Amino acid sequence: MQLSARNRLKGTITGPTLGEVMAEVTVDIGGGNEIVSAITRCSVEGLGLREGMTVHAIIKSTEVILGKE
Amino acid sequence: MQLSARNRLKGTITGPTLGEVMAEVTVDIGGGNEIVSAITRCSVEGLGLREGMTVHAIIKSTEVILGKE
Amino acid sequence: MQLSARNRLKGTITGPTLGEVMAEVTVDIGGGNEIVSAITRCSVEGLGLREGMTVHAIIKSTEVILGKE
Amino acid sequence: MQLSARNRLKGTITGPTLGEVMAEVTVDIGGGNEIVSAITRCSVEGLGLREGMTVHAIIKSTEVILGKE
Amino acid sequence: MQLSARNRLKGTITGPTLGEVMAEVTVDIGGGNEIVSAITRCSVEGLGLREGMTVHAIIKSTEVILGKE
Amino acid sequence: MQLSARNRLKGTITGPTLGEVMAEVTVDIGGGNEIVSAITRCSVEGLGLREGMTVHAIIKSTEVILGKE
């Protein structure tokens, strides 16, 4: 499936942390950059997300804030 | 100011496109990755964003979807 | 690709409206329900979205507000 | 109150799951479709949301991603 | 209708700006604070939003970033 | 750092509630208004957020829904 979301960053899961409802998943996208995603625990379990797995971090462009130093 | 948002990717603006209300800004974050941000035209003009400028793409972790191939 | 986003509603595009930067796409998901999506014009053009096409509206669960009558 | 949010889907709560801070609420909107909402536990308790209750899932159009098969 | 969204700020519209698809609406919430909302032009027209009208700015708690000086 | 996000409301933290993954932080912004933010527990701990601290609630304009009475 092709998505309208403009941002897709490929990486490797370095660590999922599970809460009761939500979970936090860290993805190493290379170049010293990490992406943290907060999704439901059900999604982590449903997709079988675990350390070392290759995933894509997908972000809609309307969710990206820019900061100027 | 330190932000609660967990994701910050540094890059260089490669091209802003201005509409009447919204604008699209593309940021080269290196490693062959680009981030597209849709913000208001007022923000682009207020911050003076233009090609070649260094910016940070800031994304709250609750906005990041994960995809598994 | 399998997505962590919990909500996926299949439907048919009934009308895209293009602005300079953003576009609005209406999707008939059946049962008398319509979903409106505001995405970038580039996404509409990149995916070739047009009336009559089958698409999925994908929504992260953290974006859904509940209202009680 | 009339809302600017373009999407409102009426349904019946089929199951709330409570965590310490967040909660997940599933809503059957008919036609074989379900909507999952991740809101704060305080909202679930404040509105008294429980199985069988009629609610509206409200989604801002800027939060809807489209996917093409 | 009672909403799960935790934040509601009452104010007065000081100026809507219309684009082709999106619109920007500024709301004076008192105490020297203003809220800017980017919604679809259709919403502005559908609700008949105009300068001087009383509205509520509604924000889901998962959309609020905190910054520490 | 200057942010593209149009909304910034200064206030005082009145209470953080910690879950395993997520946390809820309430900020008194004066004028009888409170803002609730749902962020990760890691952010609360990383920034050392605690009662009485001055913070800014930062909200992207695309996340603000308007309601008309």
C-alpha cells in the first residue's frame, strides 16, 4: 500500500517498552538519529515488534514542527 | 528551551513552497533522508525560513506510526 | 506493509479539491459515512488520487476524540 | 456545540481498557468497522464511558492519512 | 455533547484568513493569549465563523508539547 | 530555538501523574484556564518536570479544533 504520509524513515528497533495501554518503541534510523514512537501495546503485540526488527517510522507532514536555532 | 517532544532531526531546508495559508518545507536530514513539514505560511515568514537554512524537525512521539514490511 | 495505526476504513474517493499546498479528499466509506482527509497536494498528485478510486483512510488511535451525547 | 472537525462517526462502545494514564476505547461504527481511540483514563472516567454506550468518534481531517492499494 | 478532549479554551475570533483548502483562525482567549487554529476552509464556511464570534479552542492532551525554559 | 508552532501558553505545573509509559501533566495558565498534556514518562523524567515549575504548553495550529456554541 502506498501512503499519502510524506515521511518514511527506515530503521531498526532498539527497544520496546510496554505499559498497560501504551508502548514506546525506539528506532535507530542511522546517522546517529533515533526516532521514538508511542503506539498502543496492542499494536506492538499485533505486529510482533521486537528488538532488531526492521521497521519504517511514518509521519504525516502536518505533524512536523520546525525549529530555528 | 528544552522540549518534551522526543524526536528532533537536524537538517537543511531544500525548498519551501508557499500557499495562501499553508506552506510545505522540505528538510534534508542527511543519509539520503528528507523530512517534509506542512506548517502555516505565517510561520515560514515569521521565522524567515528559506533554502539553505539549518533547522530542526521536531516530532512528538505520539505522532509516529510504525510500519512493518 | 502492516501499520501500527489501529484504524483503517476502506472507501471510494468522491472528490478531491486541490489548493496550492494542501488538498481535501472526501472518501465514502459506506453506511452513509464519509471521511474527509486534508493531505498535501503533492500526495494527491504523487498517488494519482482521483474520483472513484478505492483507498483506505488510516487514523492513529491517539488522534480519535470521543464525544458523548 | 458544532465542531470544525469534519469527521464524526457514531457507534457503540464495545470495550474500554484502562491503564494508569491512558485508556483504549473500541467503538463499533457498524458495517463491520471498528474505531479504536486512545484517550486519557481521566476522560473515560470523567465521561463515564462504558460498554454499550453510544458515542461519536471525532477526527480532524488533518489527522487522516490515505493509503492506495 | 461532552468531549474526551481535555483542553477547551473559550475566546473571541479576531481574524479568519481563507486559503483555497485551509484557513487560519485566530482566537483571543484573554490574559494576553491568542490561539491560532488551522482548519479547512469548508469548516469556516460551514460553521459561519467570523470576527467577533465566541468559540472554544479544543485540543486533545496528546497534542500538547511542554517546553522548559 | 524559535518554533514554527503558533501556540505557546506559559504556566505552572500543578500536577504530574506518571504511568509506565505515558504521563499526564496539568499546567495552570492563569485566567482560570488549565492545559492538560499527555507526554511520555521519559520526557517528564528527562526534563525533571515537577509541581510548581514554569513551562510552556506548545501546540501546532493544525491540532486545534474550533467549537461554536
